[in-house]
Amino acid sequence: MSLAATSGMGNYVRAVTISALFVLPISALAGDPSASIPSDSAGRWEGTATEFQGIYSGPAGAKITLDLKPDGTFTETWKEGARTSTTSGTWREHGKTLVLESGDPSHARLALRRRGDALYTVALEPLPSGRATTTSIELHPAER
């Protein structure tokens, strides 16, 4: 086999592998009937998004309120100082992962892991000030 054919085959295998990484988790969730059934996670969650500190600017953060409705919809509000941003969409659980999906391109999908009574993740998210930054997000059930 020539070097060009081998290189072409390698690119094809890489493309199929990368495509599978994006498609398999989505289809796995779609095929799992329990993935779309809301559970005891429904309710109000509150917490923070804290920026990993950069060398040129001080750390930024936002307070987050996440309302998970039993019908599988959510509303999420981020507050940074006097600025507020809100997004909404649908949510579902798959094992210990809670997935939020929104039509807002800046918050299209967010996967939070559940540990005990906390939801957490590290993600590149836009703050209400408009600055997108890598944040550590931690949410706890609101006191009822």
C-alpha cells in the first residue's frame, strides 16, 4: 500500500473515531428511556460559577439559580454584580449526569455531574458581563 493510501486511510479512521465520540453519547442518551424522565433532581438549585484565575485579570464569578421543573424544562439565571442573564431549555438525567440543553448558542449544552447533594462541572461559559471564561460550577438544592 502506498504512503498516500495509508495516510488517507488514517485520516478516514480518525474522522470516524472523532465522529463516534460526538454521536455515541447523544444516541446513547436518546435510546435510554429513563434519560428523559425527570427524577428527584427537580426543584431549585443554587450555587456559584467561579472563574479559574488568569494571570492578567482577577477572578470573576456569578451566582446561579437553576430551576428544574418536573416536566423536563429548566430556567437558569446567572447574576454577576448588577448584570443578569437567563436561559431556558430542557433537562434530563443519565446516571449521575444531568444534561441541560438550550437554544441559546452560548449555553447550548451543559453536563453537570451529581455527587451526593451537589451538581458540579468545569466548563467554558459566558458570564453576564459577556466574558467567556473557564468556570468551576457548583450547585446545591435550595433550602425549602
